Amino acid sequence: MRGKAKMIKEAFAGLIKPVTIRYPVGKWPGRKYSHVPAGLRGRPKIDGDTCTGCGACVAQCSAGAITISDGDDKRTVSIFTGQCIFCGRCEDICPFEAVELGMEFELAYHPPQRRQEAYVRSEVELKKCRICGNPIAPVRQLGWIREQVLQEIDPSVRDVVRDDMQTYMDHCTECRKRFSFQWGTHTRKFY
């Protein structure tokens, strides 16, 4: 009986004064919120200077909020904040620390003309095949791959591999298959 009396008392108190605090909480002079916790996962940011367009964030995004689209000479990485669940997996997986979740959390965009503001985008330059003109991969990503391979490879074959890599990285996979024996870049020469 005591529990019911307490519940009825709280119900009547809710009729007289509001149960919830009005939004935004605690308007203090000079501050909008009384407390925004450290480590809040808000609107993502992409650093265009460090993003290579590798696609690791796209593969990791369980909400499907991150997409990659290749244009004529640019790759665009887009995050739609209306679909993002702010889990932080993209931030964790990015090998270049280009994705970061910020502190901005008020993400309602109205009227519909402002919907483009819900997208966070980064563009990176694509390298094209010298023969057929098809896009190969982002220029920054190819540069990073080149550095990593040459750093780890046996010094006795480094110069040969460097030349072969330059040839390979200037051509798409189809052209590489077609011309590798002609160019003398086939990996059989190392066996």
C-alpha cells in the first residue's frame, strides 16, 4: 500500500510542475549547458590533410553511414550524421587518425534545404591508369603503400622493386595483368 501511495503522490506532483528539465539544461551566463561530459561522441570530423581515402572506416561502419564514391579525379568519403550512431569504430580503425568524433551533438537540420549540412565530407585525389584512364587508388594511399613496402623489403632487391612499384602504381590491375611480362615487372624474376 505504501508503494501505491508514493506513486500517486508523484503523479500528482507531475501535474503541478514539470517532471523533466527544460532543454537546454542549465543556461548559465556565458555557458549553454551545465555539463557536457568529456569524451562525448558527437559529430564526426574528417581531417582532409591526413585522410587517404583507404576505406577502412567504410568497412568498419555498422550503421552504413560512411560511403565512398569515386568521381573523375577525386574520391569522396562522406559521413551522413543522420544515420551515424556515433559508436566511434571509424575513429578507432582509421590508420591515419583522420576521423575524430567531436563534441557537437545538436545535429537537427531544418528546413530540408539544410540537409547537406548533415554530411561530413573529405575529397582525395585519385591516380588514373596511364593506359586506359581508369581510376586506380588515391594518390596518398599509393604513396603510403610504397613507403611501407620499401621500408620492410630486403635491401638487396629494394632498387628493382622500387622501379617495378612505380610502373605498377601507374597502371590499373587489368593493364598490369596484360603487360607485366612485356614490361619485365612480373614477380617470377625473383624466384
